[in-house]
Amino acid sequence: MTPQEAREKATANFKSGMNCTQSVAAVFAEKFGFSPEQIGALVQPFGGGMCRMREVCGTVSGMLFSLGMFNAKKGENGGKINGFGGDKTQKDETYAMGQKLAAEFRKINGSIVCRELLGLAAKQSDIPVSEARTEEYYKKRPCAELCGIAAEIFQRFLDEQSVRDCSCGVSRCGTKWSNEADSGTAESPTAIGGGTQ
């Protein structure tokens, strides 16, 4: 799957009625041996910035959940399952990867916090009832586009990981994503409206 295809799938998922976290994680479910329905049930509480509390954006949670699926699959392929048990090195590697994914999202969109991305004022009362998905809803919310951006970022990460894990012997192999993302020279998905918000 290309980064653009991942973006389109996540955007379509959201427009089909999935919440933001489901929309991103479902794109990668089958790649890691899960059904989209299984993953949808597991991640549903993370939508709307954690059960509509407008905290961490659900699309970022979808990326990080996908990182967990990636680690689990990596373990099935002969490595230790990253993140299970008390292996500090693996835990720290996962946190570093997750922080880089979140930093890329923040660089493009200006925040990883749901209420900030939606332009909401300070913390509001938590209303657990989701809004009806109408044409007006899609016009006023950037969520479908944010789903696409998150999925594109994660697919780029996966593409870089497949290069890193190859046996080509090139010393730079696998470092392009992290180094270029840090320096601001990587080809990044564009934010809503074509620029950083």
C-alpha cells in the first residue's frame, strides 16, 4: 500500500461512519493479521480524543495502536514482541518511535490534542453522545482529513521500517525517516489546506 492509498482508505473509513481511531487503525489491521472489525472494537473508546473527552486526537491514538500491531507482528517474525514484559530497551524503542510519529503529526497540524485541532475553547464538559454524521458535520470537522494524514504518516513509517530490516548492507538504510523528519526535509503529508496549521 502506498502512503496515498493509506490516506484515502482512512479518509473513506471516517466518512463511512467509523470514529477517528478506528478509521486509522482499520487501514493496517489486515496487514498485521487482524480483521478491521476486531480492531474497530478494540480502539472504539479512543475516538473523539478518548471517549469524546477531546484529549489526545483519536487519529494519533490510531497511529500508536498501529505501532503496537507492528510490534506484535515483528515478534511473530522471529523477534521478541516489542512492548510485552519488562524489556526496558524494547519499551524505550517503542516510546521513541511513537514520539516521532506524534511529532510528525504535530509538525503538520500544530497539535495532537483533539480540542485544539477542532478549534474548541478550553476544556468543555464531556458529552458522551456522538454527533450525527451529516453533510454539515463533515463540512465543519477536519477529522476525515486528519485521519488521512495520520494513516499516511504511519504508512511512511512502515515503508522505512521495511528498508531498515532489509539486508542490503547500506549504512544509511532505515535512518531516512527519522533523520529527515527531524530536520524537516522529509517528504511529509500536507496539512489541511496544504500547509502547516
